[in-house]
Amino acid sequence: MDRFALLALLNAKPGKEKEVEEFLKSAQPLAVQETGTTTWYAVKLGPAKFGIFDTFADEAGRNAHLSGEIAKALFDKAEELFATPPQVEKLEILASKAPSA
């Protein structure tokens, strides 16, 4: 079971919602390349509210992700795309349900 996660909450600037969607979709291939990232989801929570949720087996995987290409791109684009700085929370997974192998 993955024990660690990240939740990033993102609020698009007015008129930048479509660009945020495209930016998040474009990050998916980068997530696939991260061996320490078990799952990665980009989600739309509302008209201008988005999020990224990802899980990791260990702290090393989470730290690698935080210093990886997606995190760099997110903060490089923050001023251009987001009304507020991305809010990134480190989570501890207490329980989960995963598909059977």
C-alpha cells in the first residue's frame, strides 16, 4: 500500500482555465516517467479550481517528485496561470482500496 501522497490545489486566473487544463494534461507523460510515483491524477474541482493528487510508496519517491519536472513546470507557470500560489500538502495515507493484481 502506498503510504505517502501529495495534494496540490490550483486556482486558475480568470480566462486561463483552458490553459490550466491543457497544462495539466501535458504533465501526464512526465508523471509516467517518474518511477517513484505510483499514481498521478490531474482533476477539475470546479470552473476555475483544479488539483493534482499523487501517491508514493515511500518518502524518497515523494521527494523525487517534488524536485522533478512537473513541480518545476508548475511553479514556473504559477504566476502566469494561477490566481494564487499552488497550495501543496503532504499527506499520509491511512487506508486505501486498490485493484486486485
